Amino acid sequence: MSERRPYLAANWKMQKTVEETEDFLDRFLGEIGELAHADIVICPPFTALAAAVERCRRSPVRVAAQNMHEASSGAYTGEISAPMLTSIGVEAVILGHSERRSLFAETDEALARKLVTAFEAGLQPILCVGESESEREDGVTEDVLRRQLEADFESVSAKDLPEMVIAYEPVWAIGTGKTASPEQAEGAISFIRSVVAERDSRAAAQVRILYGGSVKPGNAEELLGREGIDGALVGGASVEPADFLAICEAA
Ligand code: PEP
């Protein structure tokens, strides 16, 4: 049995005002009493981060951002830096979500720099990787994962690797209701762990690798019960406290 602690992250994307965030957390935190077995991370939009940190202050739940800029400050209108996030108590950051890669032209080169910046700032990166539908159909899933991981890890040290979290998120399963089968998720995650092991075998044994893509209360147990799947990055099913709680309980 794995000694890696389960990790459940709620990616709210561009949803929830400050008031809605507080309402979610009041309901969610009131129910999570027995969930000390897992790391639970809420990722609200930038405007609700400070409120979420405040609400989670005396709870085991931590708060992550959904993105950040690679520079600490400068002429980058509309961007948010790692020191800005840590200054309000944010502890982690999603990097390389497929929506950032496809809609906002996020490159692996930029992600490699963002990973370094996050580690330097003391933010835990949650790095997303995954193949598109056509890439899976063409049988190149492992090539895509390897290319993303090797490029993103370019400047990450073996010492830092175990501290990060990797989310395997097949693009075709995100927000589509098409979940990867447990076999597909387990296979891809095992491959990701083998790529990490090529850099450092100790880090591969310790790093947490999540599955993300249409995880719901009804399929969470089957996915999270699989060997090597250390938790979930949850989008749509994380905006309702009862649904996200049920997924956390399944881990
Ligand atoms: C996500 O946004 O990372 C995600 C996995 O979304 P969903 O659960 O809605 O597929």
C-alpha cells in the first residue's frame, strides 16, 4: 500500500464570487471533520483567494491559485506573481492546465520557468499534463506526456520533485463527461511515474500523481482505488460542497 497521502484539489476555474466562495467553505468545512487522511486544496479565482485563505485559516484545507506569472514583478499587465500569492497565504498553484495551454497559449518553456519560480517562492506546483483526443487515437499519449514532462522539468531539481504534485488530465476528459477508464488513468499515471523515476527514483516513489477529467462522486471510488492514483483534480464536480466532499471521502 502506498504511503503517499491522498491529494484532492478543487479547480473552480472562472466560477464563484467572494460571497459564493465563503458560502461554499462554510458548508464544506462544516462537514469535513473526519477527513484528516487527505490533503484537500481549494483553487478559487484570484479575486476570492484572500477570502478563501481567511475562511480556511483554522481548518486542514489549503488554498491554491489557478495560475501565476513566472516573474516576481514587472510590466505584465493583468498578471499575478508568486510573491503576491504567498503574501496572502496561498500555498500552491496549478500550472499548465490544458485550458491555459490551449486558450492562452501557455508553452512548456514558460511552464519550466514557472515551476522554478513557484519552488523559489515556496508554492507547491500542481503541474497538469495530458494528451488530446486525437493524440490518444494516434497512439502517441506516452510521447506527449514525456515531451511535456521533460520540457516542464528542465530546471526542476531532484530535491524539489517530490514536493510537487502532477495531475494527469487527458484533454478529452476535461469538462466533457468522458472519464478515462480506470485502466487508462492507471496506465498513464504509471508511465508518468516512470518518467519521474528516470530523473530520480526516490522522487518517483514520493511524488503524488492525480487523475483529472470528469471525476464525479459516482466514479471517484473506482478511479481513486487504482494503484498509483494518489488523488484527483476536480473541476465541475468541485463547485458543490456535497459532491466534492463525496469525492474526498472516496479517496
Ligand atoms: C479540470 O478542470 O481540471 C477538470 C478536471 O475539470 P472536470 O472535472 O470538470 O473535467
